[in-house]
Amino acid sequence: MIRLYTERLLLRDHVPEDLETHHALLSDAQAMRYLPEIQTDSKSRSLENLQQSITEIGRERRELYFLRIEDRENHEHIGEIGYTVTEMTPLGKLVGVGYFIHERYWGLGYTSEALQELVRFAFEEDGVCRIMTGCLKENVASERVMQKCGFTKEAEFLQYQYHEGSLKDRVEYRLLRTEWLQNKEKVRMRLLFQGKRDLYISQ
């Protein structure tokens, strides 16, 4: 069972008792606006989605990592995050990541916080070497999350995806394990330099 902690959040595998809040999220039209293929219109369909997530937990060659995002103190259901393994290579897994949260939690940094931890888990503990993700170009909040978490824009497709009655542009982003490690080292060195500078000033 996966349980990942951040300062404010717990990312964990699902359990059957999650159904009520799981259905409330998946059937929320606003939260699921950009993921109509996942949105559900009945509790039975939400149950099927939940059972798929739970079934994957025990598989030796797990391909679906769908985790619940909740407040680590009061355990309120904030949203969902996870990735799908698209290919397993001798050098590591290639995965596609996705996320969505309740509207009342938008703009509070929860998605970026959750994605940063998921990326760490993928690269450090699950043998992932490349992460892909993307969104409609008009979904600027989602694209901003990708940028904040160190993803690099690879492509922009014009009139690529049918959504709400029209063809819309889509952007695609990537993050490689080598890139993540390099950025992690840069952050470490920057913090080390900052600490030495503060010590020098205080003397």
C-alpha cells in the first residue's frame, strides 16, 4: 500500500470505504470539466473506477497508480493524482501522469505539492525514467502546475482535441529522471550556498 506524505497532504492507495467521497468528486462537473472521459453519472460507475484502482494495488507488474489526495490532519478528500505505465523498458518505466481536485481547493498549491511528491516517488522508488503529461492550452492552471514542478514543454498541438463543442489546442510536457536529479542538485546547492552566506553575514 502506497502512503506518501507532504507538509499538508497524504497521498494513498484507495480502500473500499472511499466510495462516497470518490463518487462526489468523479461526478462533480466543475472538477471534471477537462476530464469528461473519467467523469461519472452514477455511483455504480464510480464504484467501477474505484475497484479498478484497488485491484491494481496487489499486482506484481502494476500499471495503474491512482492515489487519493487528502488533508493529512482531517482526512478530507481533496482530489486524485496518479500515473499510468505506458511502457516498461530495461532502463525504466515510461508513464503518463494526471490529477484533478475539488474546486474549493483550487489556487491553494495542493496540486503542485501532491505532484512534486508523486514525482519523487516515481523516480526514487518506482523505477520511472520519464513522465509525460499535458492539458488543453486554455487550462492555464493545470499547465502552471506542470511548470512549477519542473516539467518541460515538448509540443503544442493546434485544434487537436474536441472539447465542449469545438476543437481546442493542447500542450504536452515531460520530465526525465536525469532532469529531475539535476534540478534537485541545483536546489540543494542553492540552499547550501544560502546557508553559508547567512552564516557569513551573521559573523
